[in-house]
Amino acid sequence: MKVLVMDGVSEEGLKPLRENPEIEVVIGQKMTEDELCAAISQYDAMIVRSATKVTAKVFESAANLKVVGRAGVGVDNIDLEAATKKGALVVNAPDGNTIAACEHSIAMMLALARNVPQAVGKMKEKVWDKKAFLGVELRGKTLGVLGLGRIGSAVAKRAQALEMNVIAYDPFITEENASRLAVELMPLEEVFKKSDFITIHMPKTKNSYHLINDNTIAQMKQGVRIVNCARGGIVDEEALYKGMMSGKVAGAALDVFEKEPNLESPLLELPNFIATPHLGASTREAQLNVAVDVAEEIVNALTGKLVKNTVNIPSISPKALAVIKPYLGLAEKLGRFHAHLVDGRIKKVEVVYSGELASQDVMPLTTALLKGLLDPILQESVNFVNAPLLAKNRGIQVFQTTDGDSEGYANLISIKVYTDSGDKCLAGTLFGQSDARLVMIDGYRIDAVPSQHMLYIPHVDKPRIIGPVGTLIGEHNINIAGMQVGRKEIGGKAVMILAVDGLVPDETLKEIAAIDGVIEVKMINL
């Protein structure tokens, strides 16, 4: 079996591959898409970092490709849909850079507190300016951690060793799990209000995009210091610049920018701003770790062993997969839809399988559903193997039963998610082998095709609601692809589901929410 290794993956990390006598390792040079397409058919597996793009065209040309490994976490450069259609596994290495990213966050915070880069710069200019760089101590200061995933938790642990008081905001971790870390969970506004330092460890989502903005900076302490080694775009860089110019923000340290590379940002002109060029995972150890991790996964995939870090296909027997495969996409979409519906911390998930599905091994479907539920809200890389463990680590109870009422459908998957703000229920089925449908939301019968962009609008069942909603969306040149309305009684509460051809702007969502009779509006992105 031949494995193509691209993008300068650590040679030492390829040891698991080279030790297997049945595997031949080929080190590839930089290729265009056409060159890769011409070469890929002779390989059973390939490993990439971020430079090589494994596109749909590459997968179409890959006659023998069984697995693609990403030596790192993000798989944005790999077409997952095309890989799944081809039947190829995509694996990554989600844990190898945890310590590197954590330590870089701590290093940035210390450098920010003591003006280390600025002082070094003066020394290299042959200027001894001791008085210009008065710093602050970390001991006794309050650190606000935004996101208590793997990296955020590791940062919290080290900050406590520095005798910092650690508080956190994470709407998807339970109080019990936070208390084990000796971290106090607080609402976002309280974290902003009480923190001397704020460090970000969240994924970039619709909800976290520009989370640090003019309004949230105004809520912060005078003289707050902000560190972001997570994802570019969570910090509104223009708002940060204004906050630093006004003195509200005493200093900031960014390892990530909304657009990279970025050497033109006006932030770089500020004396109290420090930055690094996305170095969070750039340690010898991390690069070795991710290479070893992904090489071991490649060996397991090629030799028929359990693969832990698949990001597109669950690791189950071909016989079982053949039966439930049509429902995997539906289950993941139900979970992802739910991720946009729920508010508050998730406490419990109940999944009920009815009809013919009840006699099958449905655990992979529950895993797919949990992946869909957790992936939009966690910073960790959520896949078909680790999703149940991530739910457990977050204190989320998961119950699976196979004796539910199928409501007249041949098969039905129902999911109910309980949070500290209430609960939501969603159900779906397949018509034939591929026609996915959402058929129930909180007891309201509907018949909606799960689309990429959808609007969920619960409202009072009365005239002059559907028309104004459509008008507002049309004014922004967004086409409505489909509409479903479910109700239980005339004049009661009803639920409207709209499939739209693009993202509806936040301003329009606010205008829709202001329509008399509309209860709430949520943009669903599947």
C-alpha cells in the first residue's frame, strides 16, 4: 500500500508508517490540482497539512484512495462531502496541539502584562529604557476564560498555578464540570465586567463572530487586557483598535486575525499591542505529535483496525453501515438543527428510534446526532468517535431508546434536548432512501426539507404574519425556496419554517422579530 505525504509533514512523525512492511511512504513535492489528480490514483492514502487542497476533483481521480489524514485539527482544505461520497475516511489529529496552543496563550498573556516584546525591541535599538515598561502582575488578577474546552481548561489550570482568580463563560459545559476545574461559570456580561484579563478559546461561529465588539468592550473593566489565540474574527479588530486608543483596553495580544496573513492592521502601530503570525500550534512537539497521531490513524485505517479520529464516517462494520447509512446524514442534520434551536447549557439529550429502525444497531446514528449537535458549539474537533465522550465530559446525559411511537412513518428519529432554559423536541424521517424531512418541532407537524439555510419562526396563528416576513426577506434579494407552517389549533401558537437561498442579515432578523405576533426568529445553518 502506498501513502503520499505532502506539505513537509514531520519525518520523525512518519515512523508508524515506515515501520509497517506493507506500507510504502512517498514524499510528494508541491503540486497543482491537475498534477495531484494525475498522480493520486496510485495511492491508497495521503497525508496533508494545510497547503494541499484535496478537492472533489482530486477525489474523483482517486481510484484507490481509502483515507486522507490531516496532520492537524482543521480539515477546511479537504472536501468532506466528496470524501464521503467516495467512501474515503478523513482523519485528523485533534489533541496533538493542545499544550502548544495553551502555552502560547499563557506566553502571550505574560508578554502582554510585562511589555516583553516592546522592551526587547528597544534593547535591540540599543536603548535602555527601564521606566517606559512598567508592567502588572498576574497574581491576584481575574482571568476570564471564554470557552472551557480542551485548550481553555488547560489555560485555566495554569492560570490557577499563577495564583490568578479564574472565571469562565461557556454555555455548553455544566456547573459540575466547571467546579471540578475550580472555575466559576458566569454569564458573559459578568465575565466582561469582572475580568482583568480575557482569553478566548471558542470556535468561530455565527454567534461568536465579532463577540468582542464596541458594545461588549464597553461592558469590560477599565484597563482590561485581551488575548486571542483561538480563531480570527471572534475579535472585531476595528472595535479593539478604538478600545485601545480610548484607553478602555490597556493592551491586547492576537495570534490570529480575521484575514491572514495580515501585516497592514492599524493595531500593529499601537505600542500596547503585540501579535504573532498564527503560532499557536507551532512547536516541534506539536508538529511531531500531530504527525504521529495521523500516521497511526492511517495505519489503522489501512489495516482494518479501529480509527479514533474520523471526521466524516463512523468506524463501524460494513454490514451495519449498509443498513443505517441513509440515516446518518439525517441524524447529523437533526443534531445540527437542534444546536441552533436551544438556549442555555445542555443537560440531557433523549433520542428515540421508531419503526423499522428500532430493530437496528442505532448507536452510530446517536453518535452522528451528537456530532451534529456539538460541532457548531464546541471548539474541540467533534467527530464520529469522540462525540459521545465530549458529551460525557461536558456533563451531558444521553439516553437512547427504540420503543417510540413512529407517528405513522416507516421510520422516525426523535430528539429532545433539555437545557437550563427549557427543552426542545425535533423529529425527522426519510422518504425512500435519501429524501430527508423534518416532520415535527415541539409537537407541531411540518414537512420541511432540511436545507442549508432555514428560518425558524414560532408565531401566533393569525393573519398578516407570513406576508410581512416574505416581504422583508425579499427586500434583501433573498429568495424563499420553501415554506412550511405547522399549528395545533386555530388562533394558537404556530411554527413557520422557511428555506432560503442565503443568509438573512441580522438587521432583517430583528425586523422580522418585531412583527406583531412573531415570538422569536432563529437562523438555522446546516
